[in-house]
Amino acid sequence: MWHEGIGRCSVCHPGAIIGLVVLAVLLGLAVWGIVALTRRGGSVFKGNGAMAIVRERYARGEIKKEEFDQIKKDLR
């Protein structure tokens, strides 16, 4: 049954306040997660991921200087 009276506020109900706090925490966690994921993989999103792989392969000796230069040229 709906009761409307002076001084009653459905938003001020303790359950509603707890719900709003939980919602704010969940939204904060979602934003934090998105920021953390994009910062961690930032180089991949900017297009530098392939070049980093080529540099690592060259440093490990898996590819020769000529092949490294050619791949570098192709990626530009």
C-alpha cells in the first residue's frame, strides 16, 4: 500500500541508500577495470604491438638484420 505523507522520501529509505552505494561501487569497479585493461594493452591498441614482437625476435636472434629491416619497412 502506498503511503504519501509529509517527511517521507522513498529515496532516503535505508535499503535505497545501500542500493545506491552498491551501484556506485559497481560502476567504479567497471570504470577502473576498463582503464586498467586499456593501459596494460595500450601499445597493442596504438599499433606498436607488431613492431615490439619483431624487435624481440631480432634480439633473440630468430631473424637476421635484413629480414628485420624488411619487416620494419613493411609495417610502416
